[in-house]
Amino acid sequence: MTAPGTAGGHPGQAEAHTHTHSDVAGGWLRAAVFGAMDGLVTNTALVAGVAGGGVSAHAVVLSGVAGLAAGAISMALGEYTSVTTQNEQLDLEVAKERHELTTNPVGEQRELAELWEARGLEAPLAAAVAEQLSRDPEQALRVHAVNELGLDPEEKPSPMTAAVSSFLCFAVGAVIPLLPFLLGAPVLWLALLCGGIGLVAAGAISARFTARPWWQAGLRQLLFGAVAAAVTYLIGLAIGSGIG
């Protein structure tokens, strides 16, 4: 019988535990969450504002579809440009660090040792670790980059992944409040209900990647969307009344 705390009947052998982590560096998660939330809030508010102005159902659909297309394209281009700029800045800083490692290897090794000392290692051990890492310039470069820049040059997010995720998720989010109008039930409260359900669902899904309770994340997004829809509805109502 295997003793508790042992593996395979060998005393003292630690039991292996496996676990996985979410992809936090690929660039898709933030873009997807932001895109879906923005699409839901934007078009729920847009539908509320246009419908509040007293226009026809056709005009609401036209405005909503135009907002979907424009918003999805804008989000995709913005994400692509943002991630590309971040990666280019990282490449520039890594190039500076590579130059320092080439021209001042002793100083960089000392800096690495000080870094490990700050992390709690004793000075002799920190110096030994820094010396060991410095034997491989690429490994030393990676350690310097991670600790000084906060990003791993080998795990840069993908601009295209961020752009596509943002585009698709914005489009999906933006079409939800339009569903009643597209399906032949052009009633504002149904559109707002669909948008509200979508916001709660999106918030709850995003909570799966965090420690936040699903209901709390869902209600938070519903509140944000409700405020945006209320403001745009009142603006549309005021402008529609003034024109009439």
C-alpha cells in the first residue's frame, strides 16, 4: 500500500501535480473581451438613441448595421496598430539591451546579480546564478527583458490575432441588440432586453478568466450598458422632439 505523501511507493518522492494556465500573452483575450463589450454597449446605446429620436424601424436597422460595420473595422484596425506598436517598442528596447550585453557584459552581469539579490537570494548565490545565466547571451537577454521591461520577447502578442478577435467579437456583440428589428419585432424594449442579456452573458463569460464572481461581472457590464443606453436615449428623444 502506498504511503500518504509518496508517489509510486517511494518515500520522500514528491507527488506530481499538473495544472494549466490561460493564455495571457497571445493578444486574443483582451481584444475579444473588449470587442464584445464595446459592440454590445455601442449598439445597444445606438439603437436606444436612434429609436428615442422617433425614426422608423428601417432607420434603426440602417444605423445599427452601419455602427456594427464601422465599429468592428475601427476596433480591428485599432487593435492591430496598438499591438504592432507595442511589439515594435519591445523590439527596440530588446535591441538596446542586446547592445549593452555585447558592449558591457561585466556590468550587465553585475546588474543581473543585483536583481537576484533584490529577489531574496544571498549575494554569493545571486552572483553564481547571474554568472551561469550570462554564459548564454540569449537567456541573459530574456531574463533582463522580462525583469526590466515586464515582457518576454519570445512571447509577443500577435497583432493579427488581436485584430481578428476584436473584429469578430465586436460584430457579434453589436448584432445582439439589433436582433428584434432584424427578426421583424421592431420594439425598443426588446432590443434593450437583448442587449442587457448579452451584456450580462459577456460579463459572466469574462469572469471565467478571473477570480471575480460571474454575477458580479455580469451586473457590472449591465450597469455600464444601461447608463450608456439611457444617456443616448435621452439625447435622441431631445433631438427628435426638437426636430418635430
